[in-house]
Amino acid sequence: MCMGYSGHAAYSGIDLAGVPRDKAWWVLLRAIGGVTSAMFCFAGIYLMPLSLAVVLYYTQPISSSLLALIFNNEPLSCLQIISILSAMVGVIFLTQPSLLIPSLANDESTYSREDYPNFNWGVVATLSASIMSGFAYLSMRKIGMTVHPVTN
């Protein structure tokens, strides 16, 4: 992949070393966030059912908006707050349905703990992937258009 990017940059006349000094750390953090997110996502897919891991990974817009609130001081609208809270209830419902509906505690339609003994670690890994992806998106927002998208 590195060879492909380098070849594309050379063909297009893009200076890969031309990242402004003040944006270089954000480019590095974006790379670290993206790689870490992918690693956690694959770990989550290995430790839990694929469908559930993908659904939990796609909570990354929630992570992005919360990180933007914390690090960029971007305000959240009332609709965004309601959406975040309802999505978190959905995450709880998907991972531990017996917490919201106690009658499902002995239901066999949920995931078997014998089939996925490290299910909880899969949830942690997949949600960590979502958060790291949020960091990658936050860093891209900080970088903005000052750096060419190929080097971003």
C-alpha cells in the first residue's frame, strides 16, 4: 500500500514531505488512530459474532461527535444528544439484553457464552475501535484542507 501511495503521489506531483510542521502531529495521530482502530475492529470480529461487531463498530459517529465536543468544543444540539443516548441504549440492548429486559436472562435466542467465551472483550475491542476511529476523524478535521488528502 505504501508503494501504491508513493507511486500515485509521484505520478500526480504531490510532495509527501510537504506536510506543514504544525499539522505533522495530527497526520501522525490520524495514522495511529486508523491503524489502532483496524486492529481493535479485527479483534472484535474474532471475539464475537460478525454482525454484532460491525454494528458496534459503526457507533463511530457517536465517538466522533463526543470527541469533537471534548477536544474542539463543538456544541451538541438537542437532537444529537437524544440520538447519542438512544444509540447507547441500543448498544446495551445488543450486548446485554437481559439488563433492559430481565426475562431474557435465560433465553436461548441471545448469543451463547459457550460459543463466545470472550464476548465481553470483543465488545470492549469493538467499542475501542469505534473510539479510535473517532480520533482519526477528529485529527482529519483538525488537519483540514491544509494537507493534501493523499498525505492525510
